Amino acid sequence: MQGEVEQQAPMQMVLRVKHPSSLSSGSDEAAEGEGSSRSALSVFKAKEEQIERKKMEVRDKVFAQLGRVEEESKRLAFIRQELEGMADPTRKEVESIQRRIDTVNRQLKPLSKSCVKKEKEYKEVLEAYNEKSKEKGILVNRLIELVSESERMRMKKLEELNKTVDSLY
């Protein structure tokens, strides 16, 4: 703020000197006006040079910062490339394995359906087999009973015949 006031003061002095209403008719005043305008101009030029120097310093600082930012960007880009390079082989292998898993999954679906269907058929056949086995067991037991009864009856008859034959002699 103070710099602005200092900057405005020499400019106002120059303007006052050049402004026609400030010109007076006296020659002493004209010489004095010329001297003050020269000192105002030299103050103004000094301030302009100071501003230009500051401007150059700021510009240099900005370019230095930009240079550092560019270096950091390059360094980050290099690091990113290194990371991508490290991840790339595993990513390819992972993608390959994922594709193989997907293929196996597609193959498993019909096999799973077939397995479920065959398990159901197996259970039905097993149940039918068990029923037939029970029926066979019942029939075998009945056959054994019949054969046993038949043998007993035949033995009984043979004994009767044997008694009859013994009684004849």
C-alpha cells in the first residue's frame, strides 16, 4: 500500500508539471518546475527500475519452481512406468488364469447338471434295486419254507411207506 502511494506521488508531480493549469507565467517557477519534474522523473524511473527488478526476481523464482515441478513430474512419470512394469507380468498371468477359470466354469456347468441328473437316476435305480432285492429275499425265504415243508411231507410220506413196507414183511 505504501509502495502504491510512493508510486502515485511522482506521477502526480509529473502530471502537475505538464498540466496547463499548473503552468505559471514566471520564469523562476518554470525553472523550478523543470527541476522538480526532472527529480520526479528520476524518482519515477528509479521506482520503475525497482519494479522491473522485482518483476524479474519473481519471474526467475517462478521459472525455477516450474523447473522443479517439471523435474518432479518426470520423476513421478518414471516411477509410474516402473510400477506399471512391475505389475504388468503378474497382471498378464492373473488375466490368463482368470480366463482359464472362466473356461473351466463354463465346462463345469453342463457337467454339474449331468451329475445332478445322473445322481437322481442313480437314486431311482438304487431304490428300484433295493425293492427288487427285498422282493427276492421274501421269495427266497418263501422258497426255503416251501422246500422245507415239501421235504418234511416227503419224509413223512416215506416213513409211512416204509412202515407200510415193514408191516408187509
